[in-house]
Amino acid sequence: MRRRPPPRFGYPGRVVDLVSPVLGLLLALSPGIPQEAVSAAPQGSAVSPAELESLARRYGERWTPEARAYRIAGPAVVSVQSFRKRGRGLGNAGVGATPVGTPVSQGTGVVIDAQGFVVTNAHVLVPDENQDADDFECWLRFSDDFGGRQVRAEILSLDREWDLGLLRILDEGPFHALPLSRDDDYLIGERVMALGTPYGTTLALTAGLLSGIGRNIRVQGVRSVHTLTGLIQTDVAINPGNSGGPLLNVSGQLIGICTASLTSAEGIAYAIPSTRVREILVERLLQPRVWDGIQLRASSLVIEHLHPRGPASRSGLLEGDLITSLDGAPLADPVAWQRALVLRRPGDAVTLGYRRSGGANATVRFVLSDVAARGTVGVLGFNSEREPLVIPSVTGDSVPMFLLRVREVFGGSGADALGIVPGDTIVAVHLNNGVNGDGWVPVSTQEQLLALIHGPDFDFDSLNLWWVKSDGSSLKGRLTFDDPALAYGSS
């Protein structure tokens, strides 16, 4: 007898499997029905405690925990629509403009910061893993119950492994935010609920129970399979369009981001725990596009290391200083620091507030570098370019080859100490894995060179760099590093 395949929702039809046992699943975060653009309206404000008390008196027994959670969290939940851009320059459309392009997906997002940072699912923003985020623009709409405002947002970053994406609203804030819960405070059997815009409808609430924790699933994307671990299981109804929406407890706290539902059974859905979402934000999504040369102490705003050639090194800051503000805005924790930096661009001058142990508050000012400078000024100590070299063959044909030519060497670096100068050619680096014969691996691009240095097998303890001088002499030496991230190779 031929078995009927499990039902699937519409595009992109993402199916997930339980790691054990293997069952057919579907990402419930798939795009729903595209909605027409609406004119912007004043944004609604968050419900105050006094208003909540008034609603409780008005509705009496009808005032359920679910109704209360809807009022608390609703102002921070948005419908997300992604549009494929029709041409260049759309990324500069002004505030108040209307969507232009082809609608490709719809889901839900949640504002997690008053500056307008929004978390949702990566595939809501860019449905295909091989597509570029720069080809899409996003529009968000708040529920009519909370102002109905439509705003434009830019895609800041994607983490396709965990199917999470980060947006920033381009309209003026502040915005009502629903912070991520900091603790894994989950109770199996407790009442939970999801807010979302299923199939492109207006904001809707579904409720159920927290069924389990620590669930592992495999997610089938458009072109690849991802494994998600430690998920929350719930019987809350999760449908296409709920993608990226919040899972709440009865206190209205954000405990997870809805991510998947089982298609071959009823009442089985999954959410990424808020603590994991926070980790992905800090480690991946909130990575700045600038370099300041500052490394903070774990879970604090205390400067652990200053890169000697980083932008902040000459400003007067010292290791051990406590950062207190950026451009006058107070900073509470490392996440706030990353949120502030992710909005900056190379060449921006920033004013940093700090407090020295035993001293008064002070400020310094310096210019941020491009994040690529971390690899050249910071790690390598030199800048290089791929250069073509044409060698005639015995048949008379030209055989293309590529060299990695040094263009600039930075004073005080390990490369400077080795005597590397502009015009030298980098030939190879030495690895410890023994797979490549004598361990020397040829390099022809700066990106390849950096990847090998940051890899698990780079030889920090002996001769590790092979280069050729402009006069043809071949040299090998030990390249050392003063970047804090490579401290084990800096002796």
C-alpha cells in the first residue's frame, strides 16, 4: 500500500524532523498571504498598570491571563512583510515611503529594544538560503489595537543555522519593547500563548500548555538541513504567518520565538527559548560592522584588552576602565553596547564615557574603523592583495597563477618584526594537522590566509609563515600576534 506523504503548508514548505524518533515536521514560519500597503498611523503606546487594573474591573471574570498578556505584549508585536527590491537604491527610500517590489514572504516579529530592534525568523526575511539580504526590504505593521502604524525596517543580520534574523525599524522611536526573558524559567504544564499574524491576518492570540523542554529537531530548509537543539515544545496552535512571533507565559513575558510545528500530528509545535535567542543575538546577530579595538570582560562593560593598533588605543582608555555611555546614551550591559555599535558605520566618530577605578567619570573620542581592519591592522599586521601572474606554458598558452602580494605593513606588528615589507609575496602557512605532507599550505588570498590563522590547526609555536622577497630570496619565520583574540599566539 502506498503511503500518503504528510501534508505541507505553502511556500517555502520547510519540513523538519525530530532527531529521535524521525517524524515529518514543517516550519510554521513560512510566508503567508501578502497584504496591501496601508498608510502610516500614530503608534499606540504600551498599556499602563492603571489601565490593566481598569480593564480587570471592567471585564471581571472575562479578564483572563491570556487577555492580560495580549495587552502587555501586543504593542511590541508586528506583522513582517519582505519585498524583493526591483532596482538599486531602494535601501535609501525615506521614512513614510510605501513598499516597492515583489512581496515574497510574511511572518511575525517582536520588538526587543526601544530603539526599534526586531527579532523574527531568517526565512521570513530571506526565504532562500542562497539569496542575499541586500536584495530585500522589509515593512512592519503594528496591530490596529495598538496604533496600526506601518514602518520600514532594514535587515541587519541573519543566522540561518538557527533561522533567526534581526531588523531595525528606520522610523523614529522610541518603540514599546518586550525584552527577552533572562532565565530558563519554564514549567511543564504552565499556560503559554503565541501572538502572531497567521496567513497574513491581523494580530491573533492562541493559547495552550508548555508540553516539554529540551527538544531536538532537524529543520529542512529550501536547500539545507539544520539541527535545532533545546527547544520548547507546546500545543499552542502555530500556523504559517506565526513565524518569528513571541511565545509568552501568563505574565506576558517573552519566553521563546515560535519556530516550527509538526505536520503529521496535532498539538505539537516548537519555540526557540529566549535564553538561546539572547545567545544568538550577542554572538552572531549583533556583530558590529566596525572595529574599535576593545575587548570587554565577560558579561560586563569593563575593558579586558585594548588592541595596541586599534582605533581606541590612543584615546586615553586603559584596560580595567568601565564603559558607561556611547555618544551620551547610557549603557547597561554588553548587549546594549553591541546594539549601539551595530548602528555605527566605519569612519563614524564616537564619544565614549568611562569610569576609571578610583576616579571620576570622563569621556574620550575616536574614529571607528571598518571591521575588515581587524584582520589586517589587528591580526596579520599587513595588508595584501591577490595579484595575477601569467606564466607561458611549453605550448605557448598562458597559464594563470595568483600571488598574494604585501601592499602595506603596520609598525609594531609581528609582520614588521619579521622584516616583511611591501612587495613581498606570501607563499604559505604551516599547519599542525599533518594532512598536507610537510604541513605547508599555499595561500593566494588574504581571506584564505586569515581563515587558516583562525582555524584549529595553525602552528603558533614554530615557523608558520613562508614568504618570498622581491629579490627572489625565500624565507620562513614565526609570525606572532598581539590581537587579544589570538593571545595564545602572541608570546
